[in-house]
Amino acid sequence: MTLHLVKLCVGVDDIDDLAAWQRRRAAERKAAGATHGCIHRTRMMPKRRDDLLAGGSLYWVIKGVIRVRQRLDAIEEGRLEDGSTCAILALDRDLVRTLPKPMRPFQGWRYLAAADAPRDIGAADGDVASMPPEMVEELRSLGLL
């Protein structure tokens, strides 16, 4: 059974900002000889690891709205700078835009059932893929998407 994670993307203004931040961090990690280029550290280790790795993704909430996802490649135990344990989420480098889905603030991460995950914006969506996220969100709230 595929399961996803959803996490707030604090300090990021939009998808391009997230992509630039991840490129910088991946370059730093590569220079340090790391095995995974794109990772995210989180304090709590997901108990449903196998379900997440069966095709799951990390859905990013940017400015109160799920806007993009990244496939989960691996989940490993690691350490934070203070020595405490953490979960290292190894992510695919591709950022996949999704239909916007509003999310209330929360701490940490949450599981997201596959049935509740917003669908990807793809070629079949025509002009929707090139619209600003705010416009897509408004059209969706009006029931037009």
C-alpha cells in the first residue's frame, strides 16, 4: 500500500526557490562525498517506512498550499548536529508540480494517504501547467479544475 508524507516547506516562497535551495545543498553534499544528492532531515523516523518506499512521495506545503512533490528514494537513520537521531529522507531530484491543495499549519510531517494526495499537473492538463499556482488554486476553489 503506497503512502506519502506531507511537510511544511518553511522559508521558501515558491517552487523555483525550493529548487534553487536544493541545488545549492546537493552541490555542497556532492563536494563532501555524500551518497544521496537531495535529502531532507526530520527528527522523527516514520514507522510506516515500507509503505512510504512503495512508491511514496514527500509533498511540500509552500505558503499554506501543497504545490509540489518529490519521490522518496530511501529513508535512513542519521544524526543531527546536536547528536540526536533523525530520519534522513533521500529524495528524487525531480520536483513534480501538483494541483494546489490548501493545508493548515502543523509541526513535523504527516502521513498522506494516496487517495488524499493531489494529482500531478501533466501534459494532459494543457495550459494548467503553465498557469501561476495562485490562479490554479483559485480555479480549483471555484470548481473549474
